[in-house]
Amino acid sequence: MSQAIISANRPDFDDVIQQIVDYVLDYDASQSKLAMETAHYCLMDSIACALMALKYPACCKLLGPSVPNATLPEIGAKVPGTHYQLEPIQAAFNFGAMVRWLDFNDTWLAAEWGHPSDNLGSILMVADYLNRSHQGLLTLSDVIQAMIKAHEIQGVLALKNSFNKVGLDHVMLVRIASTAVICEMLGLNCEQVLNAVSHAWLDGSALRTYRHAPNTGSRKSWAAGDATSRAVRLALIARTDEMGYPSSITAPIWGFQDVLFDGRPLVLEQEFGQYVMENVLFKISFPAEFHAQTAVEAAVTLHPQIKDRLDDIKQIIIETQESGDRIINKTGKLDNPADRDHCIQYMTAIGLIKGDLVAADYEDDVANMPIVDQLRDKMVVTENILYSKEYLDPNKRSIANSVQVFFNDGSETEKIEVHYPIGHRLRREEGIPILIGKFEQALGESELSSDKVEAIKQLFADKELTLKTNVSRLTDLLWLPK
């Protein structure tokens, strides 16, 4: 048998890689006032999520240096809310895991979903490291513009390419986006950035096993930290002029498309700009998987009507979108908090019982209340075709759910239908005051001194001052000295 002769001539870099690199090096992310303002709030929100995560031992046990005493005093990045000062790769893991831990940071829903602010783990920590090691003089304007670009790369790649449907986890997009923007922050040239981004594609992706029953677990809360830290490592490797792999996506047999994407071509539906940051979805009201946000809101609305009749409930009907039905429709025993915050029945039950849903409601003491599983057993989850259609409509991007409760005596509540969560762009005016409240509450409940809390509030209250502020001024305020 003869083998086909494969040319050893190296091709040009794949078009997707080239477009990412051209965008990150050439695009002026400050030109959109809406994107800059939204990124300002996204930075506040992500810091709030990180600080809130520090209340949970399961998160804190993963933080700090990779081995004891491997800190980097003076020039290391200061991890917010902690006393750790670390080299940038491990700092990115720490802060990335904190931002993502409670499933309370922003979300992007398309053919693929994800959490674009996961990229802040690398962006803020590398910016702080560069300033402290005298390799840069970056301000929060630089951080905010890098956030816009990372959001855009991750979000546009997700518009038409469904990685989860072939079993790949969306954190690969965090690694790719972070790699590109960190290269820009490091001042790498075009060839170096191309090389780095090609490596990010070569890495493939983690499997989604840890997000789905029966294996749902806490790795889904630190997977983004892992992705951001890997991005920093790849960017630093590229700074040494390590070679790249031009057709890492399209190479026959061995490339990403053939090996991991069923041979399908990657599609960029639109050019990179600022669309994703302008339309990002904030998780403001509830730390819940985003497809269930409106279900929890509907349940909370029903709470006053049913709170004294929980034992008389016969059935609860939840209508959701196709994605919600496929991802978080879950019966049976739920083993841990990560399992519970990806179960629409559990989250809806807590909303009905308590009239609220907070991160602590995923812990065992709440989950073990008999009424929780009693209500779950009475729930029927079905797909509403209209919700699924409007979920995919680029002019709507709704995330609709409805909840209705039926009682043993034949009576019933009204059907509460919520199409857009408070964090949606169409409810942004309503949502921003709540986001600011979330931020200020997280600061107030942290271990930061009252003087630092007040200084941080004043900094973010003035958007122009925020943009001019040295990154390390912010991380100093957020840091806990020993």
C-alpha cells in the first residue's frame, strides 16, 4: 500500500487565527462608549464574585502558590481578597477560580455558552505583575479594553460553533481569548501572537464531563482558572520566540477540526468588534446557571402565594428553552453544590420555598431539608418551542422560563412567565443599581478594612477616575497584607 505524499511546506496561519490576531493587535476597543461602560460594570461585578467566593472553604483550599512558600514578594501579582503575591501563571489560576467559583459572573449564550469575564483572571493578574516588575505601566483603561477584546473573541467564536455538542467544554475559548490579549499586554509582535494563539488551539479542550450528571463536580468552578493560567503560560512561552503551528485548526487528520470538531469548519459569523461586551448578560439576582435565572425569578414571584401551602402542592410545571431542558433538567440525588446549581428543579424549589436564592443555598444544610426534594419530585420540566426560538433569535436572545403551581384541591397559581433576566441588556437600566449593590455588599462582607472599602467605592463611582487608575493601585486596595 502506498501513502499519500504530504507536503512539508508550512502553510499560512489559519484564517481564524489570523483574524483573532489582527483584531487584538489593531482594534481600538475604546471607541464604543457602551462597551467601555459595560466593561466598567463587568470589572466591578467580577471583583464582587471573587470576593464572595472567599467565604467557601472548597474554593480557598485551592488558592495560594502551587507549592508552599512559592510566592513572589515585591514583584508578584497581588491576588484580590487574599494575602498571596504570586507569579502571574499561578495568580491567574487563583483569581480566575475565584471569579468563577459561585457561577455568579457574567454569561454569554449562543450556539456555545460561557462566561467571558473568566478571562479577567489572566488580564488583571498579568497587568499587576507587569506594573510591579517594571515591565509596564498599565491602567484600568488597559484592563477594560483587554476585557472587551477577550469578551469579543470568546463570544464571536461561540455564536455559530457549538463545542459542547461534541463534548468539549467552553473553557477552551477562555484559553484562546486570554492567550491573545495577554500577548498584546506583553507587547509581543504579530508573529509571536500568531504562534501563541496557534498553541492555544493545539491544546484542544477539557471534556464537559464535570458539568453533567452523573459526574457534576467542583472542577467546573476552577476550570476557568485553569484556562486563564494556561493562557498566561502560552503567552510567556511565545515571548521566547517559540515556533507556532499555522494550520493547528485546519490541518487534515491532525488539526482541531478533524480531530475534535467532527470535521466541520469553524465559522466566524461576524467580524470582531465590541458586540459581545455590549450585549453580555450579567448574573445579578441569583448565583444560578443562566438558563434558570428567569425560572428562579418566576419562583420568587410566586413565593408569597404558595409559601404557606407547600404541603398542598400537587404539581409544578416549568417550561424552559431547549438548552435549559438539555443542560439543567435533572432528577435524582444531587451530591454537591456544583450538582445543585446546575439543576433547574433545585433552583426553582429554593425560590419557591425561600423567596430568594443565594450561594449558601447550595450547601448541604439547605439541600437536606425534606421539602426541597419533595417539591423537586412534583416538578415537570418541558421545552417551550417559542422560548427555544426566541433564545436563538439574534434580535431577542431571550432566556425565558415559566413556572406554575397546581394544588391538591384543584386550584392553581397564575403562570408566571419571565422572558429576560435582570442582567439582560434589555433590562440593563433596571439591573445596574442591583449590580452596584451586589458589588458594595461583597466589599462590605469581605475582610478588607473599612478605609479600603470606601476607597474602592469612590474609585469605581467615578468612571473617568477608574480609567486613569494604575492597576496596582486597585490590587493594593483589594489585597490583605499578612
